[in-house]
Amino acid sequence: MQPHEERVVTEKQELDEKLAKLKSFCFSPGSPVFKALPPEDRDLLEDQSTVMEQYSKILGRRIARFPKV
């Protein structure tokens, strides 16, 4: 794998870890901190989660196109 390809794989792994933590914070039942946030902040975090999911999917599609060794 080329160095730039390795960076994309690492970027996706790191993004997926952050996304999992964000989803856990936002969507876990009994997340009192999230529920205590103002509605606009909750909406922004949910929007952020959606965009991060899209970004992760794009990175996954890019990785799938890398030449197989």
C-alpha cells in the first residue's frame, strides 16, 4: 500500500472511532449530558454525526478503489 493510501486508511479508522464516540454520546439511552444541552446544540451534534458518516462512507469507497496487492 502506498503511503498516501495508508494515510487514508488511518484517517478513516480515526474518524470511525470519533464517530462511534459521538454516536454513543448522542444516541445512547440515558445520556443525561446530551439531553441537557440546548436543542440547537443537540441538532448541531446530530448534523455533525450525519456528515461524519457520509465522510466515512466516501473514505471507504476510496479505499475500495485502491489497487489490491
